[in-house]
Amino acid sequence: MMIKRILCLLILCSIVACSGKVKKEQLEKTEEQKPTFEFGVWTTADADKSDADYTAEFKKYAQAGMDEVLINTNTDPVILSRITPLAKAEGLRVHAWIMTMNRPGDSIALQHPEWYAVSKEGKSCFDTRPYVDYYQWLCPNREASRNHILGLVEGLAKVEGIESVHLDYIRYVDIFLPIGLLPKYNLVQDEELPEYDFCYCDACVSAFEAKHHKDIRASTNTAIDMEWKQFRLNSVKRMVDDAYDIAHKHGKILTAAVFPYPEMADHMVRQRWDKWDIDEVYPMIYHGFYNEEIDWIGFATKQGVSDVEGRSIGLNTGLYLPPFQSAAELKEAIFQAKDNGAKGVTFFDGNALTEDYLNVIKETKAQLH
């Protein structure tokens, strides 16, 4: 009987020991799998810039703790192919940043006036540009303009070594500007104004009529026509979903710079990014544009995180540097983003990163890791 008890005790100890070992291994594995909080920066390429200058720029970012760089090459895969290895050599992931629906100075598109979005007033972005001269928006429903944009996406997706194709201006013209920008344009926008309401080109009007059996141009109040609004939200979604398929076909992910959170994006620019096929979003939570305080960065981040919950979409909070008054404020903004569920923060842009900002980013990253 004594021998049986001893054997049982040994077996029990063995089970407890193994269980403890498994739990320890599981804990270590969980610790290893904990996501790290990441830092990125938007920057614009210059074909005349030397490789040595690019290396110095990328080294500066990496030494400050940046994990990735989102590069606007004006949709030039040749420049992107040249500088991607330089960024990767410094340990940075590279995203190919593209101006998507807004294509200022696009030499191919400019040969096709019919490709451009048309306002409710009947004026085309080809020659009448809302707000600013670089607003040259293409129609998302014309087959030729869509194919042109998707062809540009594919050209970038083919570049070896990049992480993602990063869509920007993947929306319509601002029907409402951020409140902080209205004085700059001497505007009051208490309602949808026809000169900023797009797109009413023949292709969009015909496609909508075929689906909903009504001529939207004859509507007396398009602002409350939910089918018309949804038609445009779906037009943007279709463009994104096609770009997603292209990026994934070439082994890349798809990311996008978007308005602060889906309900706001829906209202302001016909953009409902929580419904897209997308891998990661970079909401531009630019508090100064909206006359908001720094804690609004946390609010908007939390709203976006909540809206994509369960969809495996990563969210990186975009921060616009000029409104910050100090490095301490920037650090507060980083924690507002992290504490409200962002997987990282991204700064606009590289030129605005002062030594103080670079130092506080480096310090904060060390503190978080």
C-alpha cells in the first residue's frame, strides 16, 4: 500500500511539474507574440536626391526608433525600386504611397478630360478644381479611369521588397472641410454645397439610374438620398477591393491613409473604410484641423479601433506635427493612440521631425519596449 502511495505521489508531482513547464512555455510564447507598438513616417521622394542622402535620411529615422517609412514617389516604380533597398538596409519597412483618386499632374489622365469627376454644378475637375489647384479628381466609375488607377497600383505592387501599396486620397472631394480649415478658404459649410459635391458625370449618373431607376440630376435634395450616398461609398469600396486583390496577387498587403474614423469619413468625403477589404489603415487624426485638443486623438483612435473590431484590420494613428507645441505634447499624443488600441503611430511628415521630436520618439519607444 505504501509503495502505491509513493508511486501516486511521484506521478502527481510529475504532472504538476510538466503542467508548470507547459504553462511557463505558453507564457513565454504569449510574451513573444505580444504585438509591439510601431512607429512610421510619411515622406516624399525626390529623383534628384543622391543615394547617400537617402541613406542618411533613412538612418535618421531608424536611429529614432522608426519601423517603417511610407514613400510618395509620385507613383514612379523606378524611383521606388531604387530607394527601397536603401531603406530596408537601415531596417525600415517600405510602403508605396500613392495619390489614388486625386491625381494632380497625371500626364496620362490629362489626355482624357472625360476621366475627371464632375460636380453637381456640372463642372469638371479637369479644368475647374475645388478648393485648390492640385485637386484633380478622377471618376471612380469610368472603366478607363479605374483601369488607369489600378494599373498604377499594380506597377507599385510589383516592386520587390515593399511591404504594401499605401492608398491616399482614396475617396471623393471633401463635401465638408475640417472645421479648422474653413477660415483659410473663407467658407461656411452648413450644408452640402453643389460645387463640392461629386461625381455627377454621365458614367456615374447612368450607372446609378440603371441600379436605382432614377435620374439623380433631377433630385431636389440629393443630400438625403441614401441610395445615392451608398452608391458613392460602394464606388470607393470597389476600387479599394480591386486594389486589395492586385496587391495580394503580388505578395504585398494593402494599406490606406483615411479620415479619422468611419462615421466622420462617411460624412465628410464619402469614405467608409471599416467596410473595405484592407489590411491596415492609417487614420489621419490631425487634431489641429478640427480645433480639437490632444485627448481627441485618443477618442478618434478608439472609435476607429471599435469600428474594425473582429475584422483583422490594423490601425495606425496618423499624427500631424505642426499643431504640437512641444515634444511633451507629442509624447502625450503617442500614448493617447496606444492606450486606445492603435498598433502604432505615423508622423506627417519627415521634414517636420525636429531633433526634439526624434529624441522623444526614441525615448518613448524605449519606454514601451
